[in-house]
Amino acid sequence: MSQDQTVIEETEHHLALRNLRLDDYSDVKALMDNVYANVGGAWPYNNFKAQVTTFPEGQICIEDKGKVVAFAISVIVDYDQFGDKHSYDEITGDAYLTTHDPNGDVLYGVEVIVCPDYRGLRLGRRLYEARKELCRNLNLKSIMAGGRIPTYKNYAKDLSPYEYIEQVKSKDIYDPILTFQLSNGFEVKQVLSAYLPEDEASKGYATLLQWHNIYYEPNNPSLITGRKSSARIGCIQWQMRYFNNVEELLQQVEYFVDALSDYSCDVALFPEFFNAPLMGLSPSDTSIDAIWHLATYTDEILTSISHLAVSYNITIIAGSMPVVEEDELYNVSYICKRDGTIESQYKLHLTPHEKKDWIMKGGNSLKVFDTDFGKIGVLICYDVEFPELARLLSEQEMQILFVPFWTDTKNGYLRVRRCAQARAIENECYVAIAGSVGNLPKVDNVDIQYGQTAVFSPSDFAFPHDAIVSETTPNTEMTLIVDLDLDKLTKLQNEGSVRNYLDRRRDLYRVEWFDSDT
């Protein structure tokens, strides 16, 4: 792969969240015929057409390389017209959504289906989160839905529906639908009888579920695709330790990804060369052989991390890893997005150690990455000490700069930290740094680490007084999770005590990027 090719084309998945279109019916029909083979199969096309045309914003799907693999159908209703004692056909208008009321107060869940082949990727959770976002953006009071309890047929002789639901709540019984809904913040309001009479697995019963929109306010509508005003970022302060194989390392990576995903983080930042412990598996004792051996694991690690990003619905900045291209060794950070795409940023400025002991070569491209939580840039460790790079990214409207680093001494760490803080002030952006701690006694030249992970902000009244959003305890393995208000950056540029972006004398000087081929 060329270092200028920042998008890797061949990935296992390329997921996209969007609204359903009429030409998606064949995919939707195939999914419904598969999942509901014993309950009547798919809706006729006329039902689907009515749903998409009546309330297009409420019909959401996830496609994988152009094919719909999961979808959710919703309708807005004036809930008081139906009350809690209703049937599926009544509240959905026989699935034609004739009950849709743009002035209603509740988003009602009509259907959610995930292709069985994709159920390990948590696509249902992603659809539920999209529904919640839609509910918030359309300023509705709550989401209501009738939920099947398909495992109830196995317990109907011994348990009433109420007893069954209580045992699912206490996790004594696993129900594939109700357990999932409870884990996504829904509460069981009551039991519905004859909700779907044809549903023999649920014995015709269903749960009436509710999710409250705590942000409900009158007259504040917008749509699911609205720009996010905040981002929750998670940074890993990584403990260097010996691993017997790459599987053990990936298990540790998944542990942190899982933890940050549970807190609904938009992104997880790993440190530079977080995979360095695998250098200890090199058959040679020399540092140059060890780093080239480390590069042999990069493809496998990248594939696994990209899968984790999709599965846990979190963008992962995979610190950096060594990559060999045309017999040259590079230091590369990979941005594994939760839609399945992968982008990369090469380290441009190499330290004397990297050039002398590892014979590494610097990259020659720099870009801002568009994500679903804002525009971001990545500078690997030493690169943040060159202010021109962050300035170039700032001119492309970067909002958050991520800096994976690896330093062995406190003075080396402080160089990275002080420069990162300066970049936040100079460019009116947030800067997150994440590093490693601990030691690797079996790895030549990289046996000690010093690090403290932190998130910095511009310095003005809207931000922390010391321009430090949060920071970890030095030299202790832990995570750092912070919420960043992106709207504050826009306000700062126009109304701040000082306005670095607006007051920059572009008539006198500028920073330019030279084409590497000229």
C-alpha cells in the first residue's frame, strides 16, 4: 500500500447508516422472509412504500457495501389516542403507518431486523442508538414499542408472562429480544395480550417498552443526520507487558475497546507502538531485527482492530505500528472507523533513534479525517513538536487532534505535552495525547516508558482554567474518558477573549504544503 493511499479499499465490512429508499425493498424482503419465515414473511411492497413515503426520516437501515443488512421502521403517533392497551395493527395502521402524526409526541418502534449473519456486530444496538438520536432531534417525549418474547414458549407451562419477564430482568432467563431491549435502556411498562396473535413463540404476548428522552424540550426539531455538537473520547494509557503471542495482545486491546464502548465513547485512542511487546518474540536480539519482526504482525492486528471498531461501534485510532512497503520501514497510525473503513497517517518526522537504530523513513502526506463525531487529525509523537503540521490541519477545520506517543523519560514526555498544549491554544482545537507506561526488559533499547495521558483545550473562559480537560495518574495503566463540546470551538473563534484563527495575519504569512513529487 502506498503511503499516499490513505483509504484501504479491501475491508471485511463497509457499513453505512442511512435512511431506507424504495429501491431497498428487495433486500428488506429477503431479510424479513428469512427472519419471519414462520410468521408470515415479508410485508408486501405496498406496505414498504407507504412506510418510506409517509415518514422517510424514521426508516433507518445499515448497509454493507451497498446491501441492506439491518433496518428499523418507526412512526410518530399521538400516543394518547391509543393508550397502553393497543395491538400492533392498531398503532401501526396495519403496518401502512396511516397512524403517523407529524405533530405527535412519541416515536413508536414498528420493526427492527438484523441479518442473522451480522448479529455478532451489534448492529441492533446501532439501530437503537440511531432511533434515540432521532427521538432527541425530533424532540419527542419517548420511544415506545411492543416487543416479542420468543423464548416464552419454553416456559409458558410454568411461568406467567409477568413471572417470565421478571426472570429475564434478573438475568435468570435469556430472551434474545427482551434481554437486548433491556440492555439498551428500555423499561417494561406492562404486558400486552393478543398484540401479535399469530406469534406462537410469544404465545401472543408482548412487552410494552418505553425509553424516556430526558432532553425533551418543545420546538427544537432536527433530523438524524444533524451535526453532532459533542464527542466522547476515550484514551488508553497502555501498560507495556510481555505477551506470549499476538492473540494475547489482541485480547488486551479488546478489553479496553469493550470498556470504552460500554461508556458510549465515539473514539478510542491507543498509544504509539502499543504492539511493541511483540518485539520480544523476535528470534534475534538486535533492535533493528526486532522492529522488522514487529512489522510482520501489523496486517493481522489491523484486521482485528477494524473488526472490533465495527463490532463495538467505536472508531479506533490504533496508535501506530511499523509497516514495511517496498523494503522501507514506516511508522503508521491507522484510523479504523466504525463503518468499516480504514484510513492512515504516516509519521512525518522521525526521531534520531528511529532513523539511526531502526532505519525508518518518514511519510510525505498529511490530511484531516472526516468522522461521524467531527473533523480530526493525527500526529504521531514527535510530529506534534512541529507547529506547522497542526496549523495545516487547522486550516482544514480540524476540531480534535489526536497524538499517540511513546516516550521513555519525563523530559521526553514533557516535550510532547507542552507542544500538544500549545497546539490546542494556537489552533483553537482540542488535543488528546495517549502514551504507554511500564517496562519491557526483554526488548533492546525500549525497556522503559514514562507517560501521562491527557486532553487539552484552548485557554479561555469557556474552557477549564488551566486548559486541561482531564488527565490520568502518571505511569499507571488506566483509561481517560472525556466529553468535548465542539460548539465551544466555533464560539471561541468568533467571540473569544483572543481569536487566534480570525486574527492570523494571512496577508503577511502562511504555511504551505509542498507536493512531495516537486
